Amino acid sequence: MRQVPLLTLLVVICLVAFSFMPADLQWQEYALKPVNILSDIQQDTLAVLPPAPPVAKVKPPAEAPKPEKELPCPKGRTCVEDFDAKGEGLTRFMKALEEQAPNEPVRVAFFGDSFIEGDMLCGYFRDTLQAAFGGRGVGFVPLTSPVANFRVTIRHQFRNIKTYSVLQRDPSGPALGVSGFSFVPEGDNQVTYSTSQPYGASRFDRVRVFYKSSQTSELYYSLGKGAGSQPAVLEGHGRLAAQTLTAGAGKIQFSFPKGLNMYGVSFENNNGVYVDNFSIRGNSGWGLLGVSEDMYRQFNDLQHYKLVILQYGLNVIQPNTQQLGWYVPKMMSAIERIKKGFPEASILVVGVSDRSTRKDGSYVSFPSIPRLIEAQREMSRKTGVTFWNLWEAMGGPGSMVRMVNAGLANKDYTHLKYAGGRKIANLLAGALLFEKKRYDQKNSSRAAAELPAGRTDTGADSIRHF
């Protein structure tokens, strides 16, 4: 191994030592500079390194608005119970009220028993919704009616019309319509409708006649007192059809072709809410199965219902009914048929009302009512629709006795008077308008969450609240 010369080694040691000298060292009049024997290597290394990028100040992302919690049910109010899997059981109806009602009809089909007949409940319910969302007219009215003498929302007279219903089935008769009835005019028939003040509209604006015929024919109608008769063509479609007439009068009188399949007449305007009363006295709810799914669909193709209300139960129970297994499966089948027949509609099951029986010299609520309420709630849960507990809303046990004592219900301790109908209608309308308020709040929160960062407006001024 070759040895490094001693002189060379001393020079290297001196250079390394000088490199550690401070920069301001002086010797006599000479300033000594530090010596860096690695300077060439360090400069080359630094030359190939890229300059460090400037550090950017990043703003934290803006927090999206947190959705508000759902409005709690107010104390003292019975709210709708939603058993839809997504919690959107009434969304179709609420959306239609917001978007559709200002420009076109939003229709409600109200099915029930004698508790709603004569428009005692439906009339005030309709008035409340029309006051909030517009509309003028009572909606669908059958050609004949057992309650025509005491219904006050429209005057109704008829003669020589044969009636078929789900409670008096006739295999040879025509297919039953959405109301559970169908009608066949006989010779010299006549049907007259007139407005009723202060309960109904002051005039009929638009009248639609529902019929079914395979052959084209003509009906004749007259408007107002002493007006001449005029024809209207009924096209033969072979399926349900509606002929629209412009009325602008307080009275309309019809004469129909003999043997034609007829279903009813609708009185309405071009926008707002319309509640069609489809009550059948004595119906347990099974009567809904007496109308085919196809017929429900045909009516819905013409009407586009956004809410279907099912109010039944008075004809199901006796004071001490224990078992309801015979009733529940069929009623669930009826609900499913309604869902298929009205695919655009929200469905609301209304629980049975209070009913009283005499016991030990006084009237008490049927002990079986809570059992039926739970069965109706369970049916609603299993079919994924909404439920409203009418019994609870009207006051629970003893509420019918209190209504009778207050002059709001009849002394059969089952049926309402018109003043009682107003009370129940206000409770039901209030429950739905509160759901509308919840719907508006949810939409407002969703709109806020979808706004671009930095924006805070939600368009809330354009959303109506009730």
C-alpha cells in the first residue's frame, strides 16, 4: 500500500482547520477568510435541487347547512303516522299541492261509510283545502244518491235511473265505477243538479260526465231556469270516458240515452283541490274489492288522484268484538288494490271513530275500539301507507258522548251532525296542513344543502307555509 507523503498530509490538515475559522478573524492588519475545501461539491448539489414552492394558504371548506330536525308533533294534535319505507307516504300529495294546484286540479278520493255520507265531513274538509289552495266545486257526484235529500253542498234530484252497487251485486249489471256504483238510465229519465248557497259554489263552471259506451250517442242538457235543451255527443270508446261541458250556470239538467252505462258527474274548475266523496252506507271497507283494479285505473287515468283516504270501521265491530282475523286480510287486500289502482296517489287510512253503547244506564265507548285501532295501524304498517288515529283526535274514550251532549252528533251515538262534521274536518285538515308544513321545511333544508359554497339563500320566500 502506497504511503501519503508527510508534507501532503500536513497541508490537508491545515486546510481543514482553516475551514472552521470564523469569518471575521484577523491577524495583524490582515483579515483571514475561511477556507471551504468542499465548496465545489456543495454548489453542484444545490444547483440541481428545484426551488421550494410557495406555501399556499388553503381556506377550510364551507360547512353545508345542516338539515333542520323534523318538526315535532305539537302538543294536543294527533299527527299522521307514516309507515312508508322512506318516510314519504304523503309526498305525492304535498308535492301536487305545491306545484300543481295553482294551475290544474289536485284530486282527493275520500272513500268511507255512513260517517262521511251527505258531505257532513267532506264538505268542510273540501272547503278548508280549497281556501288554502284554490278550487271551486264539489267534485264527483253520483247519478243517484240515498243522501240527496239532506246533502247540503249540492242539490240533487233524479228519476228513472236504475242503480247498481257493491252491496247489491248483480252479475248481469254493468261494471261498477270508482264510487262502488253504476247507473243505467231508463225511459224518460232526468237528473238535475243545482248549486247550494252558502255551502256550495255559486255556479257550475266546468261539468264532466263519466260514462262507458261502445256506440256513439247523445245526451241532452239545459243550463239555468227556462233554458232550452242542447245535445252533447258521447263518443263510443268501449271504455270509461268523460265528456266535458262548459256550464257557467247555477243549475244543469240532463236526459241520458236509455241503456247507457253511467257513473256520475264532476263539478269543478281549472285548478285547486277537489274532494270526491265516495261514501257507501253499511260498507266495512271490503266493498273496495267489488270494483276491479282495471276500473280504478281507468278512473285514475282521467282523474289523476293525488290522495286517497280510506275511512272505515263502524260496520266492522260490535261492543265486545274480540277477534279481527276475519277482517284484516281482506282489508289489506283492499288497500293493495287501491295502491295499484291509484299509483300516483298517497294513501291515508283513517282509524275508526268513537262509537258508544248503553251500559248500566249510561253510554260508554265500545270496548273493542282500541283493538280495531291497533289492527288498522298494523294494516297500514304492513302495506306501507299512512295512518291517522281519528279516535284519538276526537278525544278517545267518551268522545262521542261528549259530542252528542254538545249537539255535534246524533243520539245514535255513532253519526255526526253537520257541526260535528266541521269539527272532525278541521282536525283532519289540520293534520294534513301540518304535514304540508313539515314537507315545506324538509324541501327548504334540502335546497339549502344543495346550494354552492358561499350562498345562503334558499328560496324560502317562494314556499308557502300553513
